[in-house]
Amino acid sequence: MQHGFTGFAQWSDLLAYVASNAPLFYHAPLDYAPTRIRPFKVYKNGKVRIDPLSAGADCFTADPGHLGRFRRPLP
């Protein structure tokens, strides 16, 4: 785990965190460190629409298969 961040044990933990509007980060496979993202929609099927906050990247939809890539700052 990247220093200063922790992950989520279950998808339901991530969804609860998204609902809290707290800072959320995503660690893509080829990225050196997690980057800040903005989840802006949770679909009825539980998938989350993500804005990567980068002019060079498109919005994407994440599902439970992405769980290991999400990070939150340590308290």
C-alpha cells in the first residue's frame, strides 16, 4: 500500500465512503502514486462513474473489479 493511503476491504465500504464526499484516490496499474479522482455518480447496479480530474483522461465507470485500485488518505 502506498504510504499515507489505505484501501477498502469491500465494495460496500467504498460506496459508503463515496457517499461521504471525502477525498478519494485511484492508483492505476502504471501510475507511480495514487491520484485524486471525483466520483460523480453511483448507478443502481453499484458501479461508480469517475471523473479522473485530468485533461488527458476520460471519465470511466468502475466496478468491484477495480476495488484494489481505490485509496483513501490515512486519518
